[in-house]
Amino acid sequence: MLYLCENTVEWKERYKKQGKYLFFLLFVAINFWMGNSPLLKRVLYGNDGVMKNSSSSILKLGLVIVIYFLLLDFFYQGCRLFKLYIVLLYEVIFEMARFGIHGFWSIGIESYITWWTNRSLNNNFSTEIFYGHMEKIQYVCFLILTILYVSIMYVVIRCIRKYQKNAMRDIHKQGVLFLMIFTAVGMAFDVVLRCLFFTMEGGQTNYLYDRHKSMYAVIPAMAFLCLAAVVYSIKIYGELMQAEEEKNRLIFYKQQLTEMTGHVQEMERLYDGIRGMRHDMNNYIADMEQLLGISMKEGNLEKTAHKEAYSYLCRMKDAMDSLTMHYSTGNPVMDVILNRKWQECEKKEIILESDFLYPESLWIESFDLGILLNNALDNAIEACDRCNDETDKKIWVHSYLKGVMFFLRIENTCNGSEIVYTKEGGLQTAKEDEWKHGIGLKNMKSIVERYYGTMSYEIREDIFRLTIMLEGPRAQRKEDCVCNS
């Protein structure tokens, strides 16, 4: 149970250190009590405490599920529906592993007992020797049987854990219900077998195997099919979630592509506006000279003309300011991104300082670098926006070349005490649309990996620092040429 719960549900805070040992001891104690308590046997099977038919064990199965669920709910946090699924999953694996080998095991034991009985009769073994040998075989068989079904459980749970990473991450209610369908089928098969497995009539035990010899093969086959269905349901659900994540990632990537295309068009419009402004500048100067000339010749219009000239200059200044680029990086896409983020920072009273220069010599695609810069600045602006009003909100963008490597460092003020880390050591987003935040980071990591680079972060004294290192494709091609030669 502990192996199945590992990295699937989280311990409650007070049980993170010693909870594993307490859980293990309680689990063993509960199972020992349920298997050996005379009181429980009288309650479940009657005054004599003897199970007269296998269907009476269904009540004990329900009691086991309830106790296991309460145990998990006591030690672990999270959704109770998911914890119930874990309990049902464990019981299905446990029951199907036993039924999977029980038929073949029964045939083997019966064959051995028949062989030993015939040998005893032929060699005239005494009754004491016969029963002594049978008693020893009973313990050996129980030990081997336990090892076999525990080994099957281990293999199945190991297969499940292999697919849990994609399937159990951020699982929602509908996902749990989907997975519970397959465990419910396994539990239903277990209940049916318990109803039919054996009955006691007149002191004689009537087994299902005796009534239908084909059950020696049918029951193990059905049990292993149930186990396979449970394992592959988790695998299929994980693949569905991964496909959905890739779909959302593609949608977000297309949105970024559309946004980047708009940035380039905006840059072209700004450049066209600047060229148009330069073309019309002579006309603006002529108009100003005419206004000033009127003010000098006609004294009664001086005040009005000066006022008109001042107003005209103000409008011309506003027009020029709207076309002024505060940052020049050597690449129009980078220019648009930085200047657009600067305008956004101005509205939110955030200071943005940058000495970013586009590394044209390394042939890094402007589109890829634009995605890195765009996402990083979005996160930095959001972090600054969540800071207290008394905090100096500031963002620094710095880049430099070192040989064939390009380094981009973005720093911003933040509330360091509010930073939340995920189980994997990453950063937990504070956004409501978490899937978009995760997709943006994955896009960044994908681009960094494409350029054989790294991306790291650190937080010191309420300053968040993101460092990205990229290797230019030109350098990579040079290395390939050297290796090929």
C-alpha cells in the first residue's frame, strides 16, 4: 500500500517524518487482528466462528475497504474520492493476484498430495510420518503461495507506477471516476467469485473447481485480464492527458505565433510612421515659420499666434513621442517586445531597465528568442504587480555574449515569502489559468533544449533572477564539421 501511495498522494504535514512507520505498523496490526480475532469471526460467520460459505467473506471485504480508506484519510491529504480509488485499486490487485495463481496452485498441491499419499501407502509410512510431512508441506506451501502473489502484486504496482507520472498528475474528479470503472469491474468479479467459490453442506466442502473443472483455467485468465485492464486504463488515461496537454500547448503556441506576427506588423507600422513623419517634417517647419511670421508682423495677433504655435508644437511632440522607440536591440521583433512591455510597465508603475542586444552573429532565430523574452517578461511583470505598493517595482533585462554562448538574465522584484514550490522543485504558479502558465514554461524549456542551453532561477532577498544560456546554431554547425572531418 505504501509503494502504491508513493508520489501519488501526499502525507499530511504532521506525518511527513514518521508517518510511513506508523502507517506500516497500523496496517500490519489491523490485518493481524482481522485474520485472528475470534470476536470478529463470530460477528461475521456466526457463533462458531467458522466460514460456512465463501459469500460470507464479502462482508469482511467491505469492512477491509472501509478501514483502509479511514487509514489513508487519516495519514494522507487530498481528495477523498481519489483515496477511495487507491484503496479499491489495492484490493483489486491483491484479490486478482491471489485468484490468478490459486487455480494452478490448487492443481499442483492436489497432485503432490496424491503422489505423497500413494508413496506412503507403497512404503508403509506410519501415520505420524505422513501427517508430520503434510504439516511441514502446509507451511512451505503457504510461504511459497504468499511469495508468488506478493511478487505478482509488486510487478503490477510497478507497472502502474510507471504510468502514474502522466496519469495521476493534477488528476480531476472525472479522471478518478474514469479509472474507478476498471477497479469496479475487478471488485465485481471478486464479489461474484466469493459468492460461488465454495459452500459447506453436511460437513462437506463443495468447491467451484469441483463443479466446473474449466474454472481452473477460466478464473486465472479472468483475474489476469482484470489486472491488465487496470494497468492499461492508467496508461491510456495518461496518454489522453498527455495528448490533451499537447493540444493545449499547440493552441497556446499558435496564439503566441499570432501575437508575434502582430508585433512584427506593429513594428512595420511604427517604422512607416517614422518615415512619414520625416517626410512631412519640412511642411511642419514651414507652418511654424508662417505662424511665427504672423506674430511678428501683426502685433494684435501676437498673443493668439504664439498660443497657436505652442499648441501646434505640443501636438507635434505628442505625435513624435508615440513613434519613439525607447529600446533599440538591433532586431525589430525584440524592439517591439521590449517597447510593448515598457508601455505595460509604465501603466503599472514598474521600472523596466534593459541593455538587451540581439545576438545576430549566432544566428539564433528571433522568433525563438522572442518567445523566451515574451514569457519571461510576462512572468516578471506579474510578479512585480503582486508586490506591495511600498516595494520598488523593478525589472532588469541584461544580455551578453561569451564566445559562442548567449546569456539572457532577467531580474525582478517579488514577494519571496509567497513563492510556492512544486513536488518536482519547480515554481508553483499563482495564475488562475495554470495550464497556460505550464505550457509557457514548457515552450521556453523546449526552445532552450533546442539550442543545447540551460535555464535556471534563484531567489535572493525578494529578487527573482532567471538566467538562460543558449548556444548559437552556427557554433553547433562548426562542431559538426570538426567531428565529421
